[in-house]
Amino acid sequence: RMTKIKLQTFFRCGVAMIVLSASSLAWLAATHHLVKEDVIGGSFGYSMIELMGAGWVIVMLYAYRQRPLQRWLKIFIFFGDISYGLHLIHMLCLEIYDRYAGQGFHTDAGALLARFLICNGIAILLAYMSKRFFENPILKLKNRIPAAM
């Protein structure tokens, strides 16, 4: 939304983030610090993975700014639309499931998969319903409010 930064500069920042994080991860791997139990790998390594992800998001935003989005990528549009509601509800769904189903998912992969599918399925459904029936009607009202114009 900033008008002072050019789109090409934004793209270069994304590429720089990818290069910096990839070289840092390569260095961590070469020095055997890229393990979760290591303090450096667990903190700096995780930060570099996050930085690489952010860099790829910037590069993809630049690449698809004027191209039509491929059909298989449209799922990301859906999750982008419901992301706020999903962020708010997913942990509650997990807590409620754990309260009634127990903690068996710690030792059983099948229970973990069931927990993942059930909780995330319910959370996605609730986030979609919230967006469709709660957020969208409220957002439509902003054109009627003088202060919001």
C-alpha cells in the first residue's frame, strides 16, 4: 500500500530474503546446527525458514500481479478470505476436541490424523460460515457509514 516503494524494489526485497535465508540455512546445515535440539538451529534456523517463506510470498505476489491465477491455486484465495476467522477459531476447536477425545494423539499417528482432519475441517467450516454470514454483511454496511468513506 506504500506508494514510495516501487514494485520492482519490493520484488528485489523478496529475492534478497530468499537468498539470505537459503544461504543461512546452507551454512547451518554445513556446520551441523540445523537440528531442532540445537539452540542456533532451533531459533535462527526457524527464523530463516520463516524468512524464506515470506520471500516466496513476495515473489509470487509479484509474479501473479497481472497473470491469471491457475485453477489449482484458487484454494489459496479461499483460505486467504477465511484466514482471519480461521485464525480466531482453530485453537478453540483443538481445545474442545482434546477435552472430549483425550490426549491419545501424542502417541498414536492415527489419532493425530483424525484430530487434524476433524478439528481443521470444523474450523474451516466455521470460518467460512463466519465470513459468509457475519463478516460480509457487516463489510457491506461500510458504504452507508459516512465516517468509513
